Amino acid sequence: MAAASLVMPGSIRPALAMSVDLTLDSPTTPTGFFSQKTPTAANPLSLPDVGWSGDSPTTSLAPGINVLCADDNPIARGILAKLLHGKGVAFEMAVDGFDAVDKYKRQPFSLLLLDVQMPKMDGIQAANEIRAYEKANGLKRVRIIALSGLSNEIDKAAALDGRNGEPGPVDCFITKGGKSLRLILDELAAAQEARGGPPI
């Protein structure tokens, strides 16, 4: 099993640097799953091989939240899928902002994780579309987390700063790398607690 950096070559951008020591399950498959090098039952960042094989939703292992994740990079989707499945969280994947907005309109979600840099429609544009849809339909504001491989102050301002005293379209901006997976887990735990589900 070959060790791998999450700064990937070619068209796979470094937006996946998500903070844990990872190895490729298959060194010949660049879009394969990642797992922690030395997972243990006590380690909350252990990402077991759950057999997730695409962008279809998974069912929750216990009552609680459901999460919509949007990222154009299949490796990033795989990492998030393994994290969420390993924690027993129901989720669905979107491949870009248009896909995320469409899936959000079809069913309610407890939490949205939107990559910022996506083709067709980026995460901030998708968040703005979702906020407009909520307002037009009298819906409660869903919590939206922006994920970015770049610490870009312009993107942060567009995501977090609203107009006329209103909040921005995004509730939290997480830069991938460092403690980003831990921050995502904290968001999941808070959403689960607010819903009254079992602890994550």
C-alpha cells in the first residue's frame, strides 16, 4: 500500500489536502478511496473502507442528520463519503453547484458542504441560489459550510459578508488542510445534537 500526498498531479488540484495521514487503498487507482494509515476504534478520524462506489446516497446507520456534499473532484467526494459513512451519517453527493441546488430543491438536508472552486456553478453561487430559494419559499435557513483548497480573502468575503445587515450566503468557511476534517466533524456533531440524534 503506497503512501500518498493529497496534493495530486495533473488536473487533480490540491483542494483535497484535508489534514490526516492517508494512504491509497489501491496505488494504481488515483480516484480510489483513502484510509488512515493506522486507524483505531478510538480514533474519530478513522475512515474505514465502506464500499461506496459512486454519487448515489447512502442511508444513515442511525436516526439523525442528512448531509449534501458538492465537489467536482471524485477523490474529495470519496474522502467525504468515507468520513460521513464511517460516522453513520446519511449523505448525498453533487458534482457541481447546479447539481447541488437541484438536489437541495428535491429534498431537505440538515447541512450542506459546498466546495468553492467548481465548474459551471461554484459553491458560493450555489449558496446564493439556495438562499434565494429559501426566501422565496419561506424555508428555514439551512447551514452551509464552504470548503476551499485556497485561503482566498475575496472568496471568504463573498461567502460570509451579507448586504444591508443580512448574513452572507455561507455560515462557515473552511480551508482544506490542517484541521479541516476535525472542523467538519465538529459541524456534523453540532448539527446532530441540534436535531436530537445520537452523538457522532
